[in-house]
Amino acid sequence: MQESSSLFEKPDNTPELTVSELSAQLKHTLESAYASVLVRGEISGLKLHTSGHAYFALKDENALIDGICWRGVYTKLAIQPNDGMDVICRGKVTTYAGRSKYQIIVESMELAGQGALLQILEERKRKLAAEGLFSAERKKPIPYLPRCIGVITSETGAVIRDILHRITDRFPTRVLVWPVLVQGPGAAEQVSAAIRGFNEIRDPALRPDLLIVARGGGSLEDLWAFNEEVVIRAVVASQIPLISAVGHETDTTLIDYAADKRAPTPTAAAEMAVPVRMDLMAMIEDRKARLLSTTSRYFAERQALLKSMQRGLPNLGLRLGELSQRLDEWHDRSRQTMQNYLLHRNASVQQAFSRLKHPRDILTQNRVLLESLSVRSGQAIKVNLTRFGSELKTKGLLLNSYSFHSTLERGFSMVKDKAGKAITSANQTSSEQKLELVFHDGAVSVVRI
């Protein structure tokens, strides 16, 4: 009988591979051929794992590819990914052997076109406005003469130089600079951390009275850090008034809506922060001159009024003579009245003194009274003690007759359970339960049958 050939007989030139070996070869082939690719698509099913890694899919109208962004890369992305975003991702294609799927490991991500950025910006603006973060009621007034100004911007470039120069020219005051990134990955986090940091200063000598967040002009992508929610919420939470000065006059970012004041340029922010010293001095001199003029005119009018009133007054010399004569009369009458009053009071005192008893007589009378009270109180105490003792003895005998020991001596007993708790009903016992019978002279252990 001829044996049939095997269906799985391999050709002589085909090596036999395990699943793992085939998966490894496919992985190597994909990673070699697509080590760096740019893929445009719409983010779908974004999920941020507790590990910090982000999992999602990129799709268009015909296809879909899974994507992964490791935690270290995700925290440094220039944008905050969301479902529905049209993005361009740079990365490498690899496989996941556990599910026989290919996927892209994302190394960077940016929005695909300015239209997508504007759409995201408009949606975020509506969301934050609905929360009341842009309302005029919550905005704080800008101080007129801040003692200290905190500036949040890049430590290099023309912006910080323009602000410092303008403040020095107008009204020199103390400025604290908190250097931050103003674009790219991590910029939004640094700006919001700087706002919180200034607010956490508790020393009044160091805490700024006003904050300025500033950056020069740029594209929408360059200014995107100032549209991030983390920055907007930090501005809203700031207890220190804040001026936003981001970009040029035509540039508008969400921080402008949240700030207490919006400046078209960083230089304009410095002008809003402090007045012109010379203008202030001129205003003071003008008000000083107006005050002196008003004061002089007031005193001149008062002096003229006094002179006119003086003409209507009587002759003071004659009036003083009359008053002096009347004063002499009052003095003589008051002295005579006082003498009569003293004589009358002296006679009253002498009469009252004659009616007073001698202190020795008063003491003798009080001593007799005290001795009488002492005898009477002693007798009352003895009577009360006798009565209270009799009542106490009667109540003690009654209390003893009511005690449970007297009841046991009359032939009764008390039943207790194993825990020593008194049992007052048969329903509180069960079969084979150990009990204790207490008599007046001891206790006996029993078992209920």
C-alpha cells in the first residue's frame, strides 16, 4: 500500500520558522523600512494610561493605524492631543507581536495647518468663557504706583530690555524677572509655574504688586503656549493683578481675555504699569499751586468777613468794665452765702453729735446680744442633730430590708449565666447551658437539662 504524501511537506529551500521568529523578522523589516515617517491623520480614541503613556489611532477616510506616545515624549509635545485633531506625527513604524498588529511610535506631533489651530482655539475660548474665566466682574484693578513689578518672560531678547528701559524712563521701581520659555514644549508649564510662584511669595518686601507676562510677536504656533488652559487657569487664580503683553497689537491669545489688563505690546505694558515721573511731578506742582491759591483766597475772604463783623460789635472797654463790676458783686454775695451755709452745717453737726451713744455702751449692748444668739443657736443645732440621726437610722433599716442579700437570706436564690449576667426569665436559657445559683452563703454551678 502506497503512503500518501503529507499536506505540510515543505519545499527543500523554505526554512521552517516559529511564530516568534516570523514576528521578529517582520518587526525588523518594518522598522528598517520605516525608521522615520511623517503621517497625517485625525486622532481617534485617545487614552492616557496611568503609566503616562498615550494610546490612540490615526485615521483618514479610508484607513487607520494605531499610535503610541511614550510618557517621556508625551509630556514634551508642543500641543495637547485631543480626539478629532488633525495632526502630523513623526515617528517609526513597528509591530506588536502579541496582537500581530503594526503601529507607529510617535516622537513628535504638530497640528496640520493653521485652520486646525484656529478651530481648537475657538472651541477652547468658548469653553473657558462659559466657565466665566473671561468675565469682567472678576478682573482686578491695576495699582497706580506699584512698589515692585514681577515680569515673566524670556531672559534673552528685546522684550525684557524694552520693559526695563521703559519702566526706568517713566518711573524707576523694583522689578523681579522670572525667566521662562515663551514657546515650544514646556513653555506653558513654566509660565503657569512662574505666576503661581510669584503669588506664593509671602514676604511683603519681596511680593510684587503687579505681574506682566510678556513675549514678542510670532506666528500662531509660536504663541500657542499662551492659549493653553494651564496658563489661563493660573492667570485667573492669581491674587496679584496681571497685565498680558503677548505678541504685537494684532496678535490675540486667550491669556489676553483672562488677564486683568491687556497691553498691545510689551512696551505698552510697561507704560500701563507705571506713570511718567515728570508728569506726576508736574501734576503735583499744579495741585500745590491751586491749593495755595485757594487757601489764600479763603483766608482773605474770612479776614474781610471778620472786619465787617467787628464794626457791629460794642465798645469792648466799656463792656469789660461792666462785667468786672458785676463780677465783684457776685464775689461778695457768694462769700456771705458760703459763711451762712457753714454756720448752719456746723450747728447741725453739733446737734447730731450730741445724740450719738458712747462706743463703750454700743460694744456692751452688742456683746450681750451675741451671747444670747450663741446660746440659742447651740440649742437649735443639738435638736437638729438628734432629729437627723433618728431619720438616718430609720432609712438605713429600710434600705437593708430592700437589699437582695436580705432576700437571699429569706430562702430565695439568684440565677446567673456564665458571664455573670442575671437571668430573670426561663426564655433567657437554653438546654445544656451552664448556670450559677447564688445563695446567701455561696454559689453553686448547675446545668440546665
